[in-house]
Amino acid sequence: MQYKSWKISFAALVVILSSCTSQSGRQLVGSAIANAADTQVRYTPSACYTLRQQCVQGDYQEWETSDKEMGCSCKKL
């Protein structure tokens, strides 16, 4: 039962934080979710380049954020 309460609280926190309009707020939420999913997330071209080089045994993806910035992730397989 306590696990379910924690899960609901976490989901509520994610919803609240995801409504942040600042880039740092979105990055904070993205990083928190990524850590829970065993994924690394970066938001600058140089950091994405480094992450791509390190993501040898993982699923690497790149995207453009709503602020027209580069974002990327590496999910461990």
C-alpha cells in the first residue's frame, strides 16, 4: 500500500513540476524521470556529443526542445 502512495505522490510531483515554464524546471523534471528509468539526459550540443560517444551499449536519441535547443538521451539496455 505504501508503495502505491509513493507512486501517486511522485506522479503528482511530476505533473506539478512539468507545468514549469522555465528551461531549468523542465530539465529538472526530465532528469528526475530519466534517473528513475536508468537513462542519462543532456541539453547542450557539446554534452550530447559526449553522451553519444559514451552510449555504446544503449539507445541514443536526439530531439529539439520547445525552446529550439538540442536534447539527447541514452537509455541503458
